[in-house]
Amino acid sequence: MNSISLSKSVRTRLARREVLTFPEPFYWTTSGIEELKQSVPDFRKHVCARALDTLNAPLAKTRLACDGDSWFDHPCVRDAMDWIEAGDFAVYRADAPGRLLSTMLKEKCYLRFLDDTTVRAMLLSGGGNDLINWKRPSKDKPSPIFSKGGGSSKPEDFLNPSELDTALSSITTLLREFARDVWGKRPRLPIITHCYDWFVPRTSGPFGAWIGPQLDMVGAPRSSQLRGQIAKLLIDRANEAYARTCSDVGMIFVDLRGTTRERWYDEIHPSSEAFGDIVAKLIASIPKAGVQAKSRGPVKKKTGEKKPGTVRAR
């Protein structure tokens, strides 16, 4: 069976049957991938093979390039790239679930895509995994960005300000390096990025949770209101750091806070419908390109979720 033609829900069922696992951070892995890593250390460069689809796409489609994490490549929902590719766009992609911004900068797959001079913008979804797992020693211990609040009812008492500052400084340094890389090859190419939306931490989900279990480890009360406030502080600090850095270097920052609202698939991933609204904001931010996101209108249902509608470029 051709896996490319399978829906994400079918692929997920097959993955479970084939004993694929989803370790934290959320990432597809098999013994075959581990063997490939050992024999071909730069195995991630093989993702560029799917660039052939973009090269062979109709010339009328707007070319974009991207690198990113599970907001661009999620196996169970219609993610940002699903919505984009359902429209008049062809995208060179190096995204993968659980992908770290630090890994993107190490591998620099995105630079290969800029050989195509028709690429109109670079999209980046990265840094979230770097932040929520900052210096996390193991799955059984929390990241030092979280602090034992001693039974406090104040959300700020559960965040370690010095470690959070250090983590965000590291991430923004990587954002600056990403911009230098891209503009070293394609000066003035629009680079568009974002950060997490506000969410309420959970302790379980389809493939686990990320923030909620760490709050358990530091003794945060099981109050959804308090935990939501802790997450909001964390997300606000991260968004402010992204916005400030993008303003300094000339990248385009899209503030997605308030876009998802209650429409979450799991703890940190929006639902398919919410991703459609997110994509509309990302595409609308491409400057001087005549690109616009059109209304999606009525859509047919499939496996309980909405299909991508139309996001076009003129």
C-alpha cells in the first residue's frame, strides 16, 4: 500500500500496529530510523527528496520554503502545511514532529531550498520544543525553567526566571543565526515565524503531554485556572522574546495568541480547524507578494475533522 495516499488517521492506526512509538518530544521513530542514523549521520538531508514534488508542481503555484516542528508536520491533524499545500502553494519542506530549532540550525536543510530563486518566503516554526524541554535531564525530571512553588497560588512562583531568561536567550540567538543564514543566500527574503498560542496544561492526551507532567513534578496544584496562568506567563514571555528579536533583525513575527481559543487537539497542538485560521495569518503576513488567504467556506467532513479549504496566492 502506498503510504503517501493514506489519510493521517489510517497512518496512525498502521503505526500503532507496526509498533511505532511516539517518545517525548513527540517524534516518529522506528528501529529502521535508528539504523539509518548510524549508517548515514546526515540522514535528515534525505528529506530534501520530497522537494521533487515542489519542483514538479505547476508553475502557477507560489513557491515557499520552510523548516519546522509538529505545528508544520503533525501525523494526526490537518496541520499548517496541510492547509497551505491544499491551496495554491508548493512548499520545500524540512519539517518534522519534535524537531528542535537547534537541530535545524545544525543541519541547515533550509539553505538547499533557496537554490530555487522563485521561492517567495521562508516559513519557520521552531523553538517551542527547545523551550519546554530546556535542559530537561530525563522524562522523570522537569526542565529547570519550572520551579517548586511551595504550595503557592501565584503562577510566577512556578517559573524559574533566571533559567527562563537563559533558555529564551539561547532560542533568540538561534533565530538570529537562522536569519543570517537565509539572508546570506537570499538577501531580503521574507522570513515568517511564530510562537505558541495560549493553552491549558494537561497531564494526558493521545500521545502524552508535555507541560502538565512537569508541573506535577514541581508540585503545582491541580487547578486548571492556576496552571493556565502559569502557561500563559510562559507563552507571553516567549512571544515577547520572539517579537523583540524579529523586530531587531527584520524577521516577520506573527502573534498567534488568542487564535486557537478552545480548539486544541492535545495539550500544545491546535485542532485542524484552528490550524486553518493560523495559516490564514501566516500567509497574510507575506509582504508585497499579492498573497492572500481566502475564506475557506463550507468544507466536507472526513474522519470527524474538517478538510483543508482554499488558501490561494494570486
